Amino acid sequence: MRLAPNAELYMQVRERTVAICADLQLEDYCVQSHWFVSPPKWHLGHTTWFWDVFCLRPRSLSRTPRGWDLALNSYYQSQGSPLPQAGRGVRSRPTIREIMDFRRQVDESMVLLLQDGAPDSANANETRSETWGKTFEVGIHHEQQHQELLCMDIKALLAMQTDVIEDLRCLSARVPDPVSEPGNPNRWWRIASGIYEIGDAGQGFAFDNERARHRVFLEAFEVRQELVTNAEYLEFMRADGYSRPELWLSVGWDWLHREGTRAPLYWRMRDEEWWEFDLDGWKKLDPDQPVRHVSYFEADACARWMNSRLPTEAEWETVASRESGSMHRQLWQWTQSAYLPYPGFRPFQGALGEYNGKFMNGQMVLRGGSVATPPPHYRVTYRNFFPPELRWQFSGIRLAR
């Protein structure tokens, strides 16, 4: 059967999620390595539940078994009381086989629905058609978000087990190393002071937190063209960067001592050399690669040590919109901007309104995408966000001044 365009897109995205997990063993699917990550099985189930709840259930086509809403809901209070995130790895049921069967059932129903042209239909009610089309778009991008989360969570899961086996090769072909463009770290983009526009212009898909497009005034500034490298970060460490309180925010200093952090995540000293864990196992640290898996606190302290600072998200987007491709798809880059609503922000309608706005507190914005970000999912206006202490995401450092 020849699939309609939206049905084909749907299946391509759904198949990639499963492909990311292709090299896992059965035991890997259920483990939750930290409270802030989720087991691979949960991702596979939750993304399916999302399609079921927001596309199939309103049409009385739900395939979610009785009692599964609690286990597969993430944070949608309008859809019931979700299981606390830290508890996602304590349940053995539903099994991974049941989850995969659930995926097949939902996919069959979704393809039949998409074959009927539901997203493009403007028959009885145009407003309803537009709502359906928006829900479909959000569903595609929601699944692509979880594809990157799967890469992050699988790496965190495997890193905990390298004391048992070091030859771990999951995902290595799907998540290549981020490599900075060859060049001089002294090259900077210069932007004159003035009024600029940032935010989604309404020409394609965007999450609600990327809107509304608005003007900002920026003083003259510079942004470095090359991300901070491992070699530069090692110099920060050798200069006692982790022991100098004048470089750290107060809450960052408290976090540093509470966690005992002295190096980026996934670094280990072996035979007086630094090694880094990646999805093809442990390897010697490459000094020319950009440093990754650092918290906001580490990025901020390192930038201060380098007589610079982190860019604001308005500065970052202003440069990125003029230097297409040069600032993207390496690592997510911390900005000094708190995750807050833009002027004129309006959340999605209905239950999807819980998607972004409810998290606009206590988090910092990252920009730029990473090697694990699905290419169709990325755009210059994309606002990623995480609490400042987390660093299992593919995060790096870009300097401004």
C-alpha cells in the first residue's frame, strides 16, 4: 500500500525511535540510571501514548490498555495524575514486548487515520481541521524530542556499567562526535548595537515558547566562532577553576561542593591521562573537540575565567540568523538567559498548553542543537531548556563579550 505523505512521515519518525534502541539488550530497556532520565522502555511507551491520547482517543480509537495511563503519562495533569518521574524505572510492567505491541497497534490506527487525509481535511469544520493539523505537527516534533532524549538517556545508562564491560558500542553510528569547524579560536562575530527581531516568524512549525516574534535592543557585542574545546577546558581545570569561588555563582558553588564535581560528566583520569566515555566506549580525550556535558554553572565559570561570558539567547539568535549553519548542530550551547515567556506568549490550546509554559521557572535556555538532534526538528528559533545543574544533555560552551 502506498502511504499518503503524512502517513509516510509518521512511520519514518516512528521507525527511527525504535532504530535508536536497536543495539540494546532486553535488560537495558527497563533501567532508570538517574532520577532525571527515563528508561528506554518508557520513552517507547510514552511517545505512543501521546499519539493515542491526542489523536486517537478524541475519535474513540484509543488503544491504550486499561491502567497504562498512569505509567506512560509524563506531566499532563489534564490527562490524570502522572507517575513521578523518579519512579519510571521501578516497574517491570508493562513489559517491553507489551510496549512494542502497543506501538504496532497505535501505528496501524494512526496510518489508517492519516490515509484518510485527516490532517489535511477541511471538510465540515475548518477550525477542527487546523487543530488536528497542529496536533499532528506537535506529535512529530514531540517524538523527535524523545529521540534525542533516548540518546542522552542510553548514554547515561551505559556509562554506569563500564566497570563491568567497556566495549559498549550502542548508538555510535547514530550519534557522531561533535567536531568544531577548523579555525582560529580568536575569530569572533561582531554585531553592532541596535534593535533586532527574534522568535518564530510564523513560516513553519514552532513550539509555543518560540512565539511571539518581537524586538530587542542589543548593545554591541561579539560571539566567538569556535566552541570552547577540551584543551581550553583542561586549562581552566589546571588553573584551579573548580576551586576558585570568585568564578562561580553562589548556587553553583554550593552545587559543586554538594556533588563533588571536578570535571565534565563522562571524564575519567586513567594512567595520568584524561579519558572520555562515548557511545563506542572509553577513549582518550581529544583536545580539539568541543567540551561537552557541562552544567550551566561550569559553563558560566569557565567563560568568566576566559575573560568572557555566555551569550544571551537574543544575542545567540541574532548571530545565528546571520551565520546560517555555523553555530548549529554541534552541541547545545548554554546562554545566560533564564527560560521565561516572550512578550505575547500564548500556550497551545487545550491539554497541549501544558507542553512548555508550565516549566518557565528555574531553568536556563540552551541554543544550537546537537549531533543527536534530528535534523528536521532543529530551527534557529528553537529554545531548549534545562535546570542549571544538569549536564547529561549534549551541552557545550560558546563565549560572548
